Amino acid sequence: MWCGTLGELTGFVYSLEAPLGLLSRPRSLPVTYSPSQFQRGLSFPKFLSQFGTEEQCLQEMFASRWPKGFICPECGGQEHCRLPRRGLYQCNVCHTQTSVTAGTIFHGTHLPLTSWFLAMHLLTCGKHSVSAMELKRQLGVTYETAWRMKQKILHVMLERENGRVLSGRVEVDDAYMGGERHDGTTGRGTTGKTPFLAAVQTTPDGDPDGRKVLYVKLTKVRNFKGRTVKTWAKRSLATASHVLTDGMTGFRCLRTVVKHHDRKVMPGGWRSAKHPAFAWVNTILGNLKGSLLGVCRWVSVKHLPRYLAEFQWRFNRRFDLSTILQRLLRAAVLTPPLPENLLVLAERSR
């Protein structure tokens, strides 16, 4: 179980200038950088030139929702006409009228599309998230509106990442999110902490350039019992994976799910964080907690799955920052509407 601080990882030095998920080598060794660190991404001036007007956002959303041209949601017809005054599209076959936002996560919105595009840009352009309070200031809306916008966008990320399956070499660790409560309890039974599982897919051990992290998966769970871990593993790990874990009892069930399970009994405490076999999963956990604490300061337990998914979604798409906004938009127009009553409900532990 990882429970250390950001500076307890052996052989690495944290840099305030390093992008999300990346660390610098020890100062005594030559510094090497991944090409993904120096991507241009989508700058703010370029964002404004592409999505600065309502018409530009409308055309981009239309192309994202119907890349092969308009398709009627009722009859599947493609012949249509546009009703510009009402912002609708009418099918020439069945005369059904629909908007570009109908049936998507933007369904029923009264906000301009430029506000939605700016919110998505702010949540994807940096290596860290943006708080609802900061969205409120940047968008010029109320805090309640900014919070709802962020939660809907995070819900899109959660839906997109739910089906991710890791393969190859995978480091798995149990972790907690939450502050300390001085009620006398210690260890895994401590109150006020929410359990979740962290899995990191890396390159093989024999990689000549050194082991690199590829993808991550972060999942809130009810507990770390064998039955819970086994259910999670069947949905998250490929059968042929080579999984490395510590000696927690709940991880024993993995040998019935994956082909190779390397279970290493750890001494606990800070020594576990220094084990080289778990260098990347400990690094990811440090970055995750540092990001959440630095941006949100506090996260509701019932909405934690969305915040974990946000970190996961952004990290797993760090290889091509120039198209990250378009990828989020595509996922958003494919995500069904999220009514207010479902928005505020807790995500179920998986």
C-alpha cells in the first residue's frame, strides 16, 4: 500500500516544471526528456482563432457528431435543411427537428457553445485540472453553473475510460484518498479514507531505453477484499498480463484472473514506496494526490470516481495534445444526457 509523500520515491527528483506523470532523473545522471513533454498543444490564441465564435463552435460540434453528414435521429435520413433562427436541423423525410446538442451531454443547455468549448479547453490544455471556482471566474458564470459544467465534462471522461483494459506489464497498488481523522483507528480500517485501486501499464522490463509508463487506470472500490479485487481485475486487466502487486491478501485472487502474477511481500511504510518494481505506480499516485490537493483542496467521496477518471483520461491522452480537445468533444456528443438528479447522485463503487 502506498502511503508516502511525494519526495519518498527512490532515484527520482520531482521538478515543478515537469509535465504531468513525468519525473526528472537524479541530478547526477544525464537528463532525458520524452517527446511528449515538448508538444505544442493547443495554445490559447490558436483556440480563440478556431473556436472563438458561436458559429465556429457549432460547425465543429456538427462535424464531430455527424462526421459523415447529418443523420436523422428518428429515421436515419441524411437529407435535411437548417433552420438558422431556431438553431435546428430538420429532416426532409420525416420532418423531425433536432439540434446539434440534443441527445448529448449538452442536452438542454442555455449556455453559449463558446462557454462549453472554453471549459473543455481549460480542463484539457494543462497538466493539472481546473477547479469549479476557477471555471466560474474564467467563464463569467455562477459557481453552481461552473460546478455542473465541470461535473458533466468529468462524467464524459468517466464513461470513456470505464472500458479501458490494461495489458502487458502492469503495476497494481491499493491506495486511499482522504484526510486523517484522529479517532484512534489506524491502517486499512482508518475512517475518513476512501479506498481505490491504481494500475499502471508500463513497457517491458527489457526495454533498452528504460521502463516507461504507458497507461493508467484508477478505480474507486468498496474495499480490498479478494472478491472485490477479482471483480475489478476481470474488467480492467487482460488475461495475458504480467501483474505485479505487494503482499496484500486481497491480491492473491489475481492468479486466477491473469496468466502471470508476481506478488512481492513488502515491509510496509516508506520502504514499500522505494521498491523499484512499483516505481511508476507510486509516481502516479504521488502526482494524482498532488494534483487533487493543489487544485481542489477537497473532493467529495461520492464524486471521487469522476475526479479519478479526469486524471486518468488526461494522462492516457498526453501523447497528442494538439487533438485532445477534439477527442473530448467527440466523446461528449456520444455521451447521453445527464439529468440534474443523476448528476448529484454518488457514483457507485465498482
